[in-house]
Amino acid sequence: MESTSKSKDEFEVVVAKNADQALAAVKKSLRDNKPFAIGFFDVLLGDGMDGISLVKEVLSIDPEIFCVFVTAYNDRSVDSIKTFLGDDSQSQWDYLNKPFTSGEILQKARNFTTLWNIRRQAEVKDLKLAEVQGRLLEAERYNAVAAITRGITHEFGNLL
């Protein structure tokens, strides 16, 4: 990683010079419990792994991250990328052709970070809902046992 900085929009930016650095950064972010919401990946990385293979590896490590491909070349179609990455991950990535403006990058970062945050909040709410449903089910069981106990007690009282 070359640098880490915060922009005016409070995004933490981590720059990786190659695929190995990018993979190490993703793994470290997960270990530190500070996962990335979004990554921008050039399709052509030079030596070794290309950007599409890198994203496939990144998504296997962190299936929650959003990825944006940036490229100046039209050598890969969106459909070929979808086929390579698979249908399961199609909602996790987007594609942006160069040249692009800083505003386009910033808007993608805002949109995907917002979506990432919404998903995390939904997960927390789902866990809380499951917990409340569990407590409600337990209370219903106790009420059923109490009703049966009252009925049995009443019947024994009638017999006596």
C-alpha cells in the first residue's frame, strides 16, 4: 500500500500497487474488523493477476465488498466479466470506463458506501428481530405450559 488518507468526504483511501498488496489490504481490513465498503480495481494490472481475477479473489475473501472496475480498454465486456465472476456476485461490482472524472469516482464511492452501510444496518436489525422472535416464542411456550398447568390444577381441584 502506498498511502492512506482521508478525503473531504471522510473516505479512507488505501492505494495498492499490485494484486498482492490489494489482497493483503483486504485481509488486514477484515482482521482489524474494519472491512472495506468499496474498492476500485484497474482491469489491467501489469505482471501477474489481472484486475478481474483479483476481484474474484477479493470477493472470495470478503463477499460484502463492492468492487468497481476501471479501464481504458474495451477488451472485456460486462457480460464476459459477469460470466467469469458468476451470477452470485453480479450485485457486488460495477464497471467504469476511462477517462472518468473525480466526480464520477466520488459518486460511485458514495453510492456503494451507502448501500454497504444499509446492508450492515439491515443485518443488525435482522439479528435483533430474530432475538425478539426467539424471546416471544419462549414466552408463548411458558404461557402454554401455564395454561395447561392451570387446567390440570383445576381438574384435580374438581376431583377432590
